[in-house]
Amino acid sequence: MYEIHSKSDFETGVVLTVNMPEEDIDKKAFNTMLYDQPEFVLPFRYRKINGQIEFTYHIENRSKFTYLSGNRSLSEYADLWLGLLEPLIDCGNWFMKPYSFVLKSEYLFCDKTGKSFSYVYIPSVQDFSDYNALKSMVTEVAKQNHVTDVNLENKVVWGIQDFNPVEFLLMVKSYKSNIIKGVANQHIEMPMSIQQIAQPEQPALRQVEIKQVIEHQLDTPVVPINPIQKGADGDIIINLSADKKKQKKEKTKGSLFGSQKVNKVKSSKEPKSKVRFGSKKEIQPQEIILGAAVMPQQIEPIVRQAPSPLNSSPLYIDDGVTQIDCRETGAPKLRYAGSGNYPRFIEIAISKGGIYTIGRYDASIGTKQSNFEFDRKTKEVSRRHAAIERNEDGYSIVDLDSKAGTFINGQKIPPNTPLKIENGYHVSFGRAGTDYIWEE
């Protein structure tokens, strides 16, 4: 298996490098990447070194997707899954293979809108990833991103249990289309639970264990449109058809991406389709109005709560301008270094591998987008401004391509480039007074 190396500095930003023997190159995929340059693949350069081909992938103005995770509207959430999975379905049109993508959330990149995804693609004759890696990636994405429509989020969790990319996308598109048409104003009473994801050699784990039921109260009466039934073996069967007709799935041997027929769920409200994952026939998306290899043992329970007001936390006092933190612990923090009316400190309590995002509250979104948010009137701070991550070497800060920029010791850092910060470093978000000192 090929190793991926990451480098970053002030001049080049972030680049990823992969080396492979020249005889391992998939020439058709390589030529497509070189001359057609699909948007869903990171741009790259290559050179020959002693019989090896070195690929250098450039991040440029893209952000690591994990920096942009959070709460989303229904339209943003649907766009997320479309942008994430459609490249894997359509890549055959470019003579590329789904399992040659690096299917790890840490190597997912996207633009500021969170709709356009870019992957690292390894143009080799042998696969880099597998089905388990795909399922693990979508599980991580589901855990890190939430939608204001709780019922759709539950559908996503259940859809990951026996994950089929084509059926999964059809479900998301159909649900959103019904919302747009006003059909799906009726909500599903579905238990919010831990779903045991089964390994192929452990069929017993496919039993769904209900751990917790969250009651979701609505202003209008709840009318279930997708009743839950139990099969003869005790498994829970989710009927996604509104007319409650008995469903049938086609089963044939073969690859999920090739000869296997897609397990289509037929519905009286959806057109019949023979689109297969990996075929050249493109899925026609319906109108959108708004938004490794190790198998995960389980999906964490999703406990969704209604978004609380910005200043409802007991840690903050509303002074009419911004948030003032009243309690301080021994965790690393950004301590305010100015004389303005800004938070006295921003505590960064994360474990190794963790990410802490900083931004500005946006009333038009209505939900919290970052771990810490300045007041909506704070000048020069973007809605998604910067992120701090912790690794083996300590803490790093990255500017998320903000409008006013992020500064370390008075020097503006390049966007999307993690740079190490040490005790006593001066960190500024723009030049309007949000100046802090890093303390460990």
C-alpha cells in the first residue's frame, strides 16, 4: 500500500505526496487526471525518480472537510452527501475506479460552501481502498455533521447500516424533494439509537439494539409515513415506501461498483431506475433549493437537541456585544491581549487528534457553526474563521480562507495551512482588535 505524506509551509501551503512504481500506473486514469482534470480530484504534478513516480497533490484554496463540520440546514446537508458520493458513482466516465480514491475523512477537502468535494486519487492498477473504508468514511462524516431535520438525520444513520451508495443518495434526494413539495411535512417516529454495523464474518451483529428513544415533539400531529416492522428473525425492517407495499430487492453476485445490480427500493412516488454504482449512466439530481480499512464497531447514538440561544450557556454573560467567559480551567487557551470588549479567554479543551473551530455567530444560519463563536457584530471575523488542532507535536492553527485572515506574531498566515503555535505566540483574527496570546 502506498503511503501519503503531508508537508506545509508559508510558501507552498499544504501539499500531499505519494510515490509508486512506474509499472503500477493505471495509464487511462493517469491521462484523465493529467489532461481532463476532474474537479473532484485534487490537482497534482508528477515527476520520475529512480523508476518511481512521485505525485504531489496541491490543496490550494480548499479546506480540510473536518474543519467545516457542524450543524447544517436540510439543503446544506443534502448537498453534503451529493458532493461526497456522486464523484464515486460517476468516476467511471473518466476511466477511474471508486476504490482508487483515498476514502478517509482526513483526506477529504472542499470549498468554503461545503458542496464541492475534492479527493486524493491514486492512479494505480490495484485498489487503494475497499468497502470497509468507504463505510467507515461515511460513518465519520455522519457523526461529525448534523441537520436541523432530525428525521432526515435518522434516515441517514439507518441507511449506513447496510450502506449502498446509490440507494443512499436516492433516499436523500427523494426526502428533500418531498420536503420541497410539502409531502414530507409528516415526520417519522423513529427511535434514535445505536446501530450495530456488522462485519461480514459476524452476521449476529446485524441485530439492531435499541439503546435510547428520543421523543421529538412537533407543533403539528405526527403521522408516521415509514412504519417500522419486525421480520421473522427479529430484525427491524424499515419500510421506506409511503404506500406500504411489500419491497423486493434484486440480489446478484458481483462487485458493488460493477456487475452487481443495485438494491433498488421501489416506490410508487419514485421513477424506476437501473442506475448502478460504477455505471456510466449519470444519476439526474432533482432540484436542490438549499443545503481504513477498519470497520467501525458502532455508530455513536445521535442525541439531537433544539439549537439553544447564543448566550444561554452558563459559561457566558451577555454584555450586549460579545460573549464573556466567567469560568477558567487549566486547559490551553487564547487569552485576550487587548483592551476591547471581547472574551477574556477562549479555552481549547481538546484531546490528541481533536479540532477546535473558531468563528462568528451568523443569525441568518440560526445554529452554531463553530466550537467558539464571537458575537455576530464582531468585525473582520468570518463565520468560519480558523481552527486549532492537536497532534503528537502539540497544537497548530489553520486559517479557513477567512476574508480578513489570521495572524501569528503579526504575520498573516496562508489559508488552509496548519502552522504550529507555541506558548506566548500572538494570535489575531483579522486586524480589528481580536488579539490573543496562546497559553499552554
